[in-house]
Amino acid sequence: MSTFDVAADWFSSGAPLPPSPPPISEPETAPASPSTSLSSDPITLRVGERNFVTALATLTGESQFFSSLFSGNWHNTPQPDCSYFIDADPDLFVHILRYLRHSIFPVFYANGHHDLGLYAALLGEAQYFQIPRLVKWLEHQTYFRAVKVQRVVDEVKDVPDLRDLTKSNEEVEYHPFRTTEKVYVCPRGISLHRGKPNACGKLCERARGDDPKEYEDEGAYKTLVIRKTVVFDHRLCAGDE
């Protein structure tokens, strides 16, 4: 029996027609994820009471927190002004964002001391935002290796000129003290020869005869000069160990 005959019998029997198959439609295109649509566009974060404008690629480059936040798997609704609220300390977030932008490790050093309190607070933020390299830098206290103090100690006669200029990364200490030293005495008593054995000639040697050269103790002033220079390791802060 042909297809035409089957159709004719169906109509003649009075049975209802079978439902038509749904039309074939093109598959819908999935909406772009935030990481795709915003990676190169400016994005505003509301951290505490301050706004920070950056790019999504900057935030997600090393921070597992921001990678998850903008992955589309978290409920992350922007504020009415299109900013994203982050409940964190804005003063500390300044350093977090600076690191995410340039991957330069922070060093807080001034007047011969590290700011250990700031390091400890920043470590908590780095752990919260899940930035492994920054956490390691702070936990291992690598910043102590980034700043070194080189000391050079010299002993000079008398007191040096205190008007001497120094570099801004140098600190010079002067410690004068009194001491005694052996001073050569001319056998002929010539004052110009005092302390200068080479100034004596044949007449002086003849006057001394077979006696050894004569020395006597004399008071003297000297100064201990301690020069401290702060050396900053830029390569270490850039991660080049």
C-alpha cells in the first residue's frame, strides 16, 4: 500500500490528524560569561567606603577569590551604580590591587625599620583574596631579604668634617675617643723630626749610635666612623630570585 492510500484511509475513517512535529530551530547562543564580556573593560569595586576602578583581567590574574567571584558560579549582583561591593579594608586593598596590577611584592621600610603590623594585616587580606605568591612572600618574611644594611667601620685621626654630605640611603655615625700611640723621638731632639723617622739624617744616626730608635707614648684623638648604607634588592621584589 502506498503512502497516498494510507493517508486516504485515515481521512475516510474520521480519526483526528496526528500532531505536527515542532519546527526545527537554531540552537540558542549561551550568554557570554562575565569573564568573557568584562575581561578588558573597566570594572568598579566598592571596597568599604571607597571605589577602585580596574580591569577584570587584573583582578583574576592571580586572585582565586576574584576568579571564582566573576566565574558566573557565584551570586554576584552589581550595585545600582554598577559597582561590585567587597567587604574589606580599603587602605589594605590599595596594596592588594597594586600587587595584582604589577606583581611587585610590597616592602614597607622607613627610618631603619619594617612595618611589621602592616605586613601582618596585609597577610590576612592576601589569604582572604587567595593570592598564593603574595601569601608566600609575607609568610616567609622575604621582605627582610629585600632590604639589606651594609656597614663599613673606619678609624680616622682627629674628628672629621661633620659637614660632609651623605646620600639619602646612608647614615653615618661618629664616635670620637682618646687613645695613646707610640711617637718617634729624634735623638738630637729636633721637633720637626718628631714622629718622622725618615726625616733624620746621618747626623741624627751618629747621635743615636748603636742605641735602638726611641719612641714615647703620646695622647691622641681618633674617631670611629660607622657608615651604614641601605641596599634595596629590586630583583627580589620583582620575583627574580
